[in-house]
Amino acid sequence: MVEVAKTLPRVTEEQKRLVALSGNEAQAEAMRQINPDVVAAYPITPQTEIVMQFAQFVADGKVDTEYVPVESEHSAMSACIGAAAAGARAMTATSSQGLALMWELLYIASGLRLPIVMAVVARSLSANLNIHCDHSDVMGARDSGWIQIFAEDPQEAYDSLIQAVVIAERARLPVMVITDGFIISHAVHPVTVYPDEAVQEFIGEYEPEVSLLKVQTPVTMGPVDLPDYYMEHKRQQTEAMKQAKQIILQVGEEFANFFGTKVYGFMELESMDDAEVAVISLGSSCGTVREVVRELRAQGLKVGAVKLRVFRPFPRDELVRVLAGVQAIGVLDRADSFSTMGGPLFTEVKAALYDVLVTQRHTTATQFIPLGGPKVVNYIYGLGGRDLTNEHVEEVFRELLDIAAGKPVEETWLYLGVRA
């Protein structure tokens, strides 16, 4: 990782404002301060407020953004791709079926290496129709070549959207900043807002490396890419995603130094130094898990939590180091993969830990003997907006403690809060 010099924050506490904002309002405010060249969007619950408020900023002359009210989310991403290809800063926002309607364009945006930034308010996918939160929409897009950053609360949504602009432009990859529908999007929290000029200074002027409008250096975008070169171009995307890890960390440190915030990285840890068991989670549920960890720690139980902030690129090596010494791990998934192998986060964690915990040797053609390592159990929760309670999380921790004490793992793929 590139070392970033530690300096006094450029933005003082006196320059900041503490404002009561919902997650949607916080992201709209960040977009106003970013003042992108183009925003193309279509309303969808529970994201609508973001683009509705931003459209009001445009109408009031608070930004000079070209706002394009399109007829669908497919058109929204198409317009953003065209704008970004021309060298503009382009942003949008969506949820659920809107993200699904963008599907084919997501791959085009990443394949063309366009630094589009999108606020995604996570919501379940139909059928049946449900407008509440789970992660089925964003997890369906996890392999579309976009960087994916999860925010736990409105402050993180605001901070992450500002950082996403810089990350996208340095990595030349599109970025999703993901918040949980209604739980974060419509919940009001105190949010520290920075001065407009400071946000503009941090993101800087955008100088696109490639633009269709730079006629002195003409380029072709989106040509037919036959077997001669297609594979090399996909490999370049993978290398860009690998390099994005360093960029994410560097931008997080720069942001902390500039605005005087915490350092944003791949994850945040709670009581992991001596934890015997741990729970890994994404998004708003991390606050519930953290509260339960503190309650159980007060009872003398060695439990810990890993809040994963960056899902793409997946921080494999960093996660493995954090989990060293843990005897049992619970992975909370707010989506199911329908693979009958567990949820998306669970399968990623198991793959990351394979060399650590499932290194095995053959004894016969049909038998394997495990050589040790922590047990990993998946808990699917919160589908369609169902609440995750403190009692649910405590149940997970106590089961993990029993497993660490020697209880056999009967099932590695479970559901929390499902009626029998």
C-alpha cells in the first residue's frame, strides 16, 4: 500500500456542519457537492428520494449538472455510459428491479473502463413483489466488474460516495455505493457535512484519460472484440480490479487526512484481537452485531465481529489474516444464491479461507480427512426486509461458541427468523 503522509486535517471541526439527514438525503447532498457533469436517472423505491432531491438542486441552480430524466433504468445507464465515454463525470442511482434492468449495461460500463458512480439502495428482487431491503439485487451484480462498497449508516454513505468518485477515476472502473433500503435510506441520523469547496478540492478536476471528444487522439469504444483480443481485455479488467484494492486504501487514508475522519478501509473490526468466534456481516446489520458483541464481551465471552465494507474487489488476504486463530465463524448473508451451497458472502469467505481451513488429503478415492481450521456456518437473514434482532445475533454467537467447544456442525447453511 502506498504510504500517505500523516498531516493535520485540511478541514477543521469548525468548518463542518452536523445535520440530521436520511441515507438518501446524505447521498443527494454528496452528489450536490460533487456537482457531476451528467446525472441520468429514473425513480424507483426506495431510491427515489436521491434523484428527486438532486433534480431539485438542478432546478434551483445549486449545481450545473446536465440532468437527464430518462424513461427507464436501462436508459439511465446507457446515458451515463455515453456521457462518461465523452469524458464527463457521470452518476446515477437505483434499486432492485431498476438495477436488474441495467444488467447488460453494467458489463458495458465496466468493460469500457468508465468511472461511473452509482448509489444503489439495496432492495429485494421480485417475485413476489417486495419493496424492502435485502441484498439480492447487488449480489446479483457482484460479478459485473463494478467495485462494490457497503455503507452501514448515512454518514458512511455520504463519505463513501465522495470517495467513490476518486476511486473510480483512478482505477478507471465504475463504483457502486450500497445502502440498505429503508433501514438506512429513510432513517435519519446525524451526519457531519463538509464545506462544498473542500469536497471539490478533494475530488479535484476530472481529466479523462480517454474521451470520444478528444479528436486529436481518436479512440474507438465498444467495437466487435473477437477471439483475437477479447480474452486479453477481460484479463486487463481483472488486473484493474486487483489494483483497485490499493487505490481504495489510499483514497481512504487521504480522505481521513483531509477531512479528519476515521480511516476507511476494507473492513472494521470489533473485539477481534482475542476472539474465539466471529461473525462477518455487511451493511446496516453490522451495528446490531457490534452491539451484541459488546453485550457478550461484558459477560466475559470471547466473541468478535468483522464488518466487511468492500465486497468487490474481495479482500481475501486481509480477511484471512484477521480470522487467524478464530475457531468458529458465522457469515451473515442478506441474500441467497439458490446454489444450495449458501449465500454469496458465505461462499466467498469459504473460498478465501480454503487453504487455511479446508486443506485436506486423500485417503481413498472417496474419503477426505480435514487437517483442522475454524468451522464456518452460513446464516441467511433479513430477506424482504425481515428484522435482524439482537436475539438472532446472540443465538448465532452462542451456537458458534458451542461449535468452538466441540459441538459437531450438523448444517452449514441455516436461516434466521424463518417460521417452522
